[in-house]
Amino acid sequence: MTKEIALTFDDGPWGIKTVRVLDELTNRKIPATFMIWGVHMAEYPEILKVAAENELFAFGNHTYHHRHLTDLSDKEILSELNKTDDLFYELTGEKLDFVRPPFGDCEYHTLDIIRRPLICWSLDTMSWDHGNPAKCVETIHKAKDGDIVLMHDFQEADVLALPEILDYLEEENFTFKTIPELLGAQLNDEAYIYYSRDKRVKTGFGGS
């Protein structure tokens, strides 16, 4: 039975590490979603533009400075998002339709300010914690149909583990999807936090 999964990469673009991830995915024609950190986009605009020209990839807003949104004022939250939106549009001519909050940190009030779909995750390689490629691969062995996987294109452990991760998921008959492909029409509803294809939490405003 075919299963679906979405690989997501946070905090890029991050120089040669992001290039290595992009090359691996492109060579194998595997779609993925990149959650863009604005400061790094400003530092590596050419990498971002190359990635955005590739139809395999989708992109989300991961804020400009990667701060805890729950520590910010309403004005600061909007500034974090808008500054990233504006630079992404300047570089690509495209919009960022969904948000991944830094650290997965959010509350109803911040969601009411953002008013966009929030994309969290159901499986985390935890590369940021242990830095061990083998542990990243081991975590992926827990993957289930509909999972959203959190990885980081600036973490060497994730970059090194990626070929083996892709091998395993292909052997297990997973089909790779971007976030828009995995979530489909339900992504049009801004009133939810999405953890996987089949798990979402209503945020308390708007939507149905």
C-alpha cells in the first residue's frame, strides 16, 4: 500500500548544507518543503532563488529572526512575518501561504494575529539535540502514513542522513509530498494548526 509523507526542512537557506540537500532531492526527484528563516534568506538569496525555481519544492514562512512568537507583541509578530514575506516575494515573485512557528511555539493569541495555517510536525529527527545521523535514520523508521517530518538543512546530521532516509522511505513505499500536496484543500482553512495529514487542531478563530 502506498503511503504519503512530507519532508520539511527548517532554518535555511544555510549555504553549502542547503545546496547539498537541494541536490540530493533534485537528483532523486523528491519533493519537499522548506521553512524559510528570513535572516538566512537575506544572507543566501541566490540559493533561495535556485530552490524556488524548482517545481519540486514548496516554501513556508519561519519568521525573520526565529524568535519565540509568544514573547513578542502583536506588532513584532506581524513584522517577523511580513519582513520574510516581502523578501521572499522580492526574490521569487511568490507568496508564502503558511507559517511554521519557531520552536513550534504558539498560543491562541499569536494564532489570531497570524491568521494563516500553522504547520507543525508529527515526527522530528531531533538532529538539533543529538547531532547523530544514525539516530536521525532510526527515527524515520517510525514514520507513518500522513506524517509531517521535521528536519533542518543546517544540521549536518540531517544532511548526512538524508540519502539513507530517502532510501528507507522509498523501500517502505512512501510517496513524497510537499505540504500543499499532503494537506490538499484543508490547507485553505487558516483556523488550524496542522501536525500531520490527519491531525489538526482548531485555533479558536474563523474557519470551519
